Amino acid sequence: MAGLSRTWIVFATMVVAAALLFVRGESNVAYAQSAPTSCSTSTSTSSSTSTSTSTSTSTSSSTSYYSTNYNAAYSEGPVNAPPTAAPPCPTGSDSSAGSINDVAKQRFNQMITNRVLGTVLLGVNEQINCSDCVSAFGSAGSFSAGVHGRKNITDNLALLAGIAYTHYSEGGYSVTSAPIGAIALRYDFTDWGSSRPFFDIGTILTPYEKVRYQRSYLTSLGAVTVDGNTTASNYAVYGRAGWIGRISPRDEVAAAVEIWQLWQRVNGYTDQTIAFNPFDATFNTGTDKTTLVKIGGQWTHLISNNFEGNINGGYVYALGSQSGIVAAVTGQGMVTPTIGNQGWFEYGGRLGYRISKGWVADVFVNGTLGPQPVGNTIHGGIGLRINY
């Protein structure tokens, strides 16, 4: 009988111990389930009545961003740790959307810079009418190296062409691995005498570019700067009508009106992955477009038997510009920036030194002057020209 009593006492003790373990496990589960799974919205709730719908959308988006990070960190702590307050939700989706406009401005600048570099291949710093020549050159400011020249097919018709490799950076973007080709025909009414009209028609082609665009925006938890890498291509066609005057044996002046149509195709991409980018963006594939009208002139002067100079410039107006960007921004939705009409000045110049008969060393410069997104730029270089 005593042995039976001891058996029951042991059995009862085991039951009580099991019950205690079960209760503790339930308590731990309760703690785990009570852990916060989202960021705190207490700081932004009071202002939600005065903000737009997009702000409340950004709160829900950033909630999921912080839920993942918080749960990961929480799971590494003690199982029975008490719940703590969730981190605040960041705000700033509107600032992130605004940074898309900055990318649109970078892409517009890219189109204009590509065209400025391409005009060097079409002899923008040379006189309108001259003998056959070939020039090898290199430039800095934007690195460029290549060769260009002209060939007189007849007394009236000349072929201008060139090719170069370039890379350049401006206003937050950077272009690398960009080959540029250009070709044009010029018809000069030489049989009209020293004062006569001339016409150009041509194209500039950049079929492949590696590009990095950068955008920055502000959040309630700090600033964000993020890059996006993609590829692009640029195409331009133009026509020019002008008047040339040989005012002396040493001087040639010319004035002209140019019309350009530019296209820039940029492949889609997403923001690079960084530690903190709650309002990230995805860009579609799109084509930027603009039409340019330029009114300009130039003067070429033989300074001495060995020195020759050229200055040129004009005013450019861009109209009908369209950005090809359609970006999906977290917390804001689809964003489509616009580019209004723009105006700026372009300038150029060259100083040549005749080394020997038919051989000329050149120093040249080209650039833009104006407000953003074109801004003030300068590209300079040296060349070796052979006349034949």
C-alpha cells in the first residue's frame, strides 16, 4: 500500500511539472505574438489630415519596409523579451518623386552635350569653304578623341564626316563608353562670287552609351542619394541655311539658321540596392525628344602667315521637349516629369598654327552658357590638321 502511495505521488509531481512548462510556453508565445510588426505612425498621424493622399500611401509602403527589418532584428533577441516600441515610419515620398525631375534634367543636358561634341566632327570651328583636310584631335573637360575631315566632291558640294570616342559628366550624371559618329553634306554656291548662300544637311549618331544617373531626396530619417545604371543611344538630324561672305583675302564671315531634331533612347532600370532607400524608383524604357532652333554666326581670320583664328557662336532655343521618363516611386505611384522650353548660348573658337606647308596644329574650345538644365559647360582640346 505504501508503494502504491509513492507511485501516485511521483505521477502527480510529473503532471504538475508538465502543466508549469505548458503555461510558460504559452506565455512565451504571447510575448512573441505581441512583438510589433510595423513601424510606428504616431508621429505622422497628427499631420495626416493636412497632407495629400500620397503621404498616407507612403506610410503603408514604409510600414512593410520596416516590418521586415524589425522582425529580423527581433527574432535574434531573447524569446521572452518584452515588446518594445516600433521605429517611426519615414516620410519623404514626395521628395523622392521630385528627384525624378532632376533625372529628367540630367537626360536633357545629356542630349545637348552629345550634340555639342558631335558638331566638332562637322567642323564647327572651321571656315565654311576650304580645301580638303583631315584632323586628329583630343579634348578635355569632356574626354574625347577622334578624327574628322572634309572632302570636296565638286566645286560646290563637300562631304564632312568624323568619328570619336568620348565620356563626360555633368550635373549628377556620367556617360562612358560612348562612340560618336557624324556625317553631313554642304552645298556652297561658289559660282555666285564672294557673297553667296550655302546649305548643310547631316546627322550625329551615338548608338551606344553606358550611363549613370544620380538622384537625391530627403526623408524624415535622413537624406538618400542613389544611382541608377543603364544604357542609352542618341540620334540627331539637322539642316542649316546660311550666307557666306569673303570680305577680304584674309577674312571669311558667315551667318546661318539651323534646325535640329534630337532623340535619346534610355533603357529601363531600377535604383541600385543600398542600405536605406525607402522610396525607391523603377524607370521604364523611354525616348526623350526635343527640337532646336539656332541662329548663329562665325568669323575666320588669317592673323599672319602662320596663325589663323576662328570664333563662332549663337543662340539656341529648344521647344516641344518631351521626357521619356515614367517612373514608379514607392509611396507615390507613377511619376512623369516635364521639360519646358529652354534657351541658351553656344560658343566656340580655334587658334591654328601652321607648322609647315599643309600641317596645322589647332587649339580649340566649345561650350554652352545658360540656365539649368543646360548650364555653363566648356570642352577644350588640341588637334593636328592636314590640308591637301
